[in-house]
Amino acid sequence: MKTLLRSQELTCPSCVVKIEKALTALPGVQGAKVFFNTGRIEIQHNPDETAQQELVQAVWSAGYEARISTI
């Protein structure tokens, strides 16, 4: 499953690294791609292992706000 998140707090490439590490550490996440210039976060994951809200929480735990996006 692909989940899209948005964050308005991404200001540098190190933000990307922190968020991608936090997301890929979750069980069931196969990959995460963060685009700091647009605030778009794309996550490939198994929804049976990791719920969308857990993805949002991982970004928050890394120190950044995030919300589920429909586009």
C-alpha cells in the first residue's frame, strides 16, 4: 500500500534523513521517500503491519508535524 503524508516543517536535507529513518524502522514499511521542497512523504507499507496513523506518529516522534494527504 502507498500512503502519502504532508509536512510543512521540512527545511533541509537532514530533515529528510531523520524522517526516512524513522519511517523505515517501522515493521511493514518497505520504503519511504521524502521531498523536502514540497513536504510530500511517500511510504510503501503493509497495512496489516503498520497503520497510517502509526506512520504519522513516527514522523511526529522524529520531531516533525505530518498529516495524511489524499493527493
